[in-house]
Amino acid sequence: MTILVPVSSWRTIMSFFDNTYITCFADHLSEIILFLDRTGSIVYVNSSVLHILGFLPDELIGRDLVSLLHPSERAWLTSVCNGAKPASHWRSVYTKLQTRDGNFFPCNLDYCIQTPPDQSYDIIIIAHGTTNNIVQEDDPDCSVDMLQTVLDSILDGVAIVSNTGDILYANKAARLIVGIPQSYDIKNFNIEVFLDAGSRKKASENLMQIIHGGSVHITEYRLQDKNATGEWIEAIGSRILFEGKPAGLVSFRDITDKKRVKEEIKQIEKQYATIVNEAPEPIIIHTQEIVTFINEAGLQISGYDRDEIIGHPVYAYLTESSNMKVIEAMKAREDGNQIREYEVDFITKSGAILHLLVKNSVIVCDKESHVLLFISDITQRKQLEEALRQANKRLNLLNRITRHDLSNKIASLEAYCLMTHNDVLSPEARYRLELLEQTISMIKEMIEFFRTYQHLGVHDPQWVDISVIMKECISMMKNLPCTPSCDIGHILVYADPLIKRVFFNLLENSARHGGNVSTITCSWYVLEKNGIFRYCDDGIGVSHDEKEKIFEEGYGKNSGMGLFLVREILAITGMTIRENGVPGSGVQFEIIVPSGIFRYT
């Protein structure tokens, strides 16, 4: 709907309201309304420019108004922009505005140079046709009626108040907010009737300040009338002349729901603050590397008082090496590569060093980033880990010494056996000698198993190429009955560094126990997101009752540790192995590789 408003009424509206109201009105008016900055550039134009000049508003934003004026009519605008001083009164000039099709629209331009510093524009211009066929200026009744129509269309309350607080005018929204029926004579009410006792003095002081030309910020007041729509309002006002006398023009809105939500948020924040402050683990918040919060648990483990940490750099209490970790984490965060977890060494007030695990998360509040640190004291864990490392170190030393001594003794036994072969022995004695040699061989295998098992899980898992490892194992085997086929492409699995022992044992199993093996093949496929590595030969296979037993410790021929070790190595990273071949047709070992620990190159 387009509202037809006389220029005199529009000027009145302009003097009453701020940007939000003015643009709201302007978009429903028939005249062209323009806001210019002091350089003459258009910062706002209403939609009427489309049907009068043929331009879309967005086409003119940022454009100099002088470019739309007839060349012979440009001097006045240049003069206004270059030298005119702010003034509260309006001036008029006749000019012509260029239309989209190149013609010129004759019109009167009413303009005013603004004085308020908080406006986003400096010059207001109203362009209306010279025929003045919208509403006649000399029709005062129509002027008043149109102004009231505009004010009643506003959702916020608008009131005019005398210097004694009497209400001289109120629009529909104002009556509804404070609870005045539309049929009541507004002049029978004073603002104190509607305000809570605690708000009356503040309202009276602000009203007098406005009427005497002062400025007042938006202020909250509490209502007391039971007919009001809410309990709280916020208001702002300015000085005007009403019926020849100074008065206050006040705009206000119901903020009861807004305050209720704020209070609920405040309570929630208080609850969360209590939870965070009483959390059993230390929590620190820092903004731009400066600590802004630390909970009670953090104070307890640090030994510092709160004011000794708040306001200080987050890395001020760390060892030099840990400072570098924090700086790296900050730099990574700036580059968009968040380091979620790292360990630091913290120096307590007593000088003790604590080992801490730090997990961090970035939160944004009021457009500012804050880093939330969740801290766990892992000092005891680190001490236990170090104690375990030292214990393992001593055990490994003992194992090496024991293996060395046993190996020397076995070498002596083998030498004695070899020399005994040259002696004349009875068949029974020679049989016993062979049993002794077999026992020595088994002991050697067991020593080798202990040496390998000692290193199981000691080193971190790594990504290895199955086909490369398999080919290395094949090249190491001297007694393979055939050349294995392993054309599976390049597949990486995440495994313990001893993974080579797995494939070596499978090949050795075929060579030792497979019988007449003539074919060994390897293949790869995916089943239900798990990778399956399949190893097959055409030997004698494994009987049904042994398919699970062969992976047990000590079961089988020789040391009985081969396939047991295979299963243990695979289990380090969650892999498993099974045998499901057909007895008499060869073995079929399948290594199941879970999703996430295999990938393709």
C-alpha cells in the first residue's frame, strides 16, 4: 500500500524519528526520498524511484546524485555538499531528474542538512512533482490525518509528553503496551500512572533532560498497570515543539519477553558456571593467550591463587619445551589446523613439575574466540610408564644374557653331538643321539621365539605394504617347494613392525608341514567393509578338529609357537586370523583386517 503524505507532514516525520522508522515510512510513500552523504553520494532511496524515474533502488545506491540532475541544475547540489552548514530548517529548489530512458522529470526538491552525529546520512531530499497532485499542502486536516495514519502503523509505541509528564498524544501501539483503551481521552493520563514506583523518578529526570535539549540513552522502565501487555519497556526520546510548547517525543517497546529470556540465559550460565567451577578436572579459558578463567580444580593442582593466574599468559607456568608445544598449537589453530590434544609440563607454585594432558576446543562468544582447555593430571601415569619402561629394560637385559648363555651351552651340545657321530655307536645309542639333536633344535627355536616375542608391541604400529613384505619373505626362504603368487597390488595395513614374521611363518608352515605343495597363492578382497588377505596352498591341509588348536600356545610340531605368534602379532592392531581350508586340499588362512586399518596406494 502506498501512503500519500503532504510534504509538510513528511518533514514533521523526518524531524521526529530515527533511521529505522524513517526508512519504514519512506518505503510506503509516493514521493522519492533520498539520503545523501556529505559528498553527494546516495546512501538510501525508496522504492518510488522505480515508477517515477524507472531505476531500481539498488542501481542508485553509491551513485552521485549530481549525475541524475540536468546539467544546468547541478550547481546548487555542489554548493550544498561543499559549503553548507547543518540546519534544522528545510529549503526547496526546482530541478529536473533524469529518468532511465534519458528524459527529465521536473520536480521540487526539499532538502535538509542533518545535525545528529549518529545518523548514517548527512542530507535528506524529498522529490515531488511540480503539479503537487498527491495531496494539497494547504489542507491541514488531511496533513494531521495522514501523520496519524503513519504513526498508528508503527509496531512500537510513540507518545508526546508534556514537561509535567501529561500524555498529549499516543499512537495505537502505545495505548496497547501501557493498557490505555482506544476510547479513552489520552489527556486524562500522566506517565506516572503506568510506571512502577522505582521507575518514576528516573522517567521524570530523563523527561526534563529531553525537554531542555539534552540527550538520553535508551532506558528501561518497569510498568505497574495490570492492563499492560508486559512488565518492562525500553524507551528513548527527543525534544519537539507541540502546539507551540516544548514537549518530549518518546518511542518505546515491550521488552518483557526479552528480559525474561535474558534472565533465563543468565540462570543457565550460572548453572553451567557452577558445573564448570566444581568439575573434578582442571578447566582453563584463555582469550588471545591471556587466562580469563580457571576453576577450583585448576587452582588446587597448581597451588596458585586465582589472581596469580587470571590475566597472565597461558604459557607463563610451563617449562620451556612445553611453551613451544603451546605456541605450535596456537599457530596451527590460526592456520586452521586444530591440534586437539597435547602434553605439557606445568610448574606448580611449590616448584614441582606436573605432567598434564591438554584437550582444547574453540568457542565463539560476542564474535570473539575463546579457547577452552580441559586438563588431566597424568603425572602418576607418566611415573608408572617410566617405571614400566625401566622394568622392561631390565627384563630385556636379563633375557639377552639368558639367551646368550643358553646359546653358548647349546653350541657346546651340538659340538659334542657332532663329535659323537664319529664314534662307533649301537643303533639304540644313535637313535638317542638323534632325539637329543631334535631336542636341541627345538630349544633353539624356542629361544628364537622368546627373542621375537620380547619385541612384540614395543614399537609403534606403522603402515606397511603387504605385497612388498610378502616378496621380502619369499626371497628369504631357502626351502620353498614352489614360487608363490602374490599379485594383489599395493595394499597398506596398519600393523606391528613384526608383521613380516606373520608371512614368514605362513610360508614356513607350507614348506614344513604342507606335504607335496606345488602351488601357493595370495589374494585380497573386501567383505562387509573388512579387508581379507587369503593365503592358500595345495598341500595336505588342516583337519577339522585342529583348525582352532593350531593357534594355541605350544600346539603342533617343533616349538608349537609359530601360529600362536602369528595371532599375537596381528592382534596388536585388531587383526585376526582363521583357517577354513578343505582337509586334504590344502590350507586356506584368512587374515581379517578391520575397516580403517587398511588403505590403497
